[in-house]
Amino acid sequence: MMDYKKAGVDIEAGYKSVELMKEYVKGTMRPEVLGGLGGFSGAFSMSAFKGMEEPTLLSGTDGVGTKLKLAFLMDKHDTVGIDCVAMCVNDVACAGGEPLFFLDYIACGKNVPEKIATIVKGVAEGCRQSGSALIGGETAEMPGFYPEDEYNLAGFSVGIVNKKDLITGENLCAGDVLIGMASSGVHSNGFSLVRKVFEKELTKEGLNTYYDVLGTTLGEALIAPTKIYVKALRNVKEAGVTIKACSHITGSGFYENIPRMLKDGVKAVIRKDSYPIPPVFKLLAEKGQNEEQMMYNTYNMGLGMIVAVNPADVEKTMEAMKAAGEAPYVVGSIEEGEKGVSLC
């Protein structure tokens, strides 16, 4: 007799993984969450936002990408969930929003409940760092589609902002100051190139090799989770500072992402020596013989989030970011000119 289990899908393992992840999910709850885990959809009350003149929903969705290959090789699955949340909530916060709730999607070749729960533990940690409630998700066991020991991870974030507080860049003007917050390393972009550069090192032994220049093993440096900047941006807002424009530096680095924060008629000028570039990028450039232009067009190069503020607000902004545990640097300014970014 043929059944679902013989076809490769273990329903009991699915039940067990839900039970195991419940304790992590519980730690992300917000008062607006209605009902528990296990319903067909997640319910979230909007009553707390009735006081806003024009409550506006923001959303973001993303995955972890090929950084997951590193997690498979290292058999380390507790931080990729942070990456998944970070990629989504940073986008929401970048528009001035407060992330409210998060949904995750895990597709795997074989459901190993303890492994799934470890992945969700990371998702819950990312949610905790960003103040998001993890109100639902999906674990899809897909034998024959994914190898047994591999999985994919993606997520979806919903946030809210009062329309008047949307960060749009429309009030940018020459003389505004650019402040960048340090990244934790490569974050979760450019890993197809990372894996090409370190092709020979992508073994358990290679990733466990300690590099003096990194101050850690290659694997630990590369898998370091993406920074979540929600608290820092919230602090800046609560300090009474108006962030005029904001850019989350993700895939395609400086050249693609910084122009997205600009309006026509202004350009961003970034001073490359204004902040410390993490050693992992120097190692990537040397080993891959990557030209500087390509590095800044692929990676965050040590800055995960850049904001533009009025010169009078610089000190207050830096203090608010530091209070959230971030390392901010004055990295450049806005000038009149053709929309774009120049590095000097």
C-alpha cells in the first residue's frame, strides 16, 4: 500500500516541528495579535492605530538567497532566520514604518523537526529584534524537489506608518548630510559571487579555518547575520529628527541602492575613507581580484543603512543610533546635480 509517508512527506514530523517552534514564536507576540498559532491565517488588530490621521500599510518580502548554502555546509541553522527577517523589516523601516508582523516560508527536502525549529528560532530572534510578531508561516516538505538536507527560506513583513511620516526623499536638498550605520559584514547579498571567490574553501574544513585578518573563522565571518536597523531608525524618529531619505544597502550595493533614496536634481557624494571597511570585503577583493567598482556595485562594503538628515540634526541622529547599539558615521552629503551617487 502506498501512503504519503512512503511518498516522502511525513505529516507527523510536520506536527512535531510546529510543537517545537511554538516556544520561540511565543516570545514575539504583541498585544495586537489575536488567537494563537495554528489557525488558517494570522489575525492582527488595527485598533491601536486608529489615532493616526492616515495610517498607511507598508510591506516587504525577501529570502536569504544562496547564503543558505553556507548554512548547509556549516550545519548551522540558527541565524539565517535573522537574515530573512532583516531583509524584509529593514525595507519597511527604510520607508519610515514600524514593522508589525511577519510570516515565514520554509521549503525543505525532508522535514527534520529539530532543524525546522532551529531555523524558526532564528526567525523569532529577528522578529524580537525588530518588534515584529511572528503570526504565521508555512513549512513545505517537498521530496524530490529539494535534496533531503537542503531548504529554502523566505519571509514577508507588514508595517505601518502615518502617511505624513513616510520617508520619500522629496524634501532632500544640497547640504543635507549622509549618515551610514555599520553593517555586520556581507549581510545576505552577493553570495553567488562570495561562493565563486571562495570556491576551494567551501568545505567544512575550509570554513572552519581561522583567518588573522578576519579575527575569526571564514565561516563565522561570512554567516554573521544581517543587522536589523529598526530600533535605531525608531530612536532617530523619537529624538524628533526628520529623516529626509533612507537607503537599505542590499543587492547591487551602493550604485543601485543609494539613487533609490534620491529625487531628481540631487546626487549623493560618499567619501570612501569616512568609515572602516570590514576586513571580509578586503579579503573578497584580493582573493577574487575584484575591481573597486564591482565591489561597491555588489556589496554593502560595511554600511547597511544610509540616512540623509538636515546638518543641524547630525549630532542628535548619531546619538540616537548609538543608543540603539549601532555604529554611525558621517559618510557624505547631498549635492545638486544629476541623480546618482559618486564615490570619492
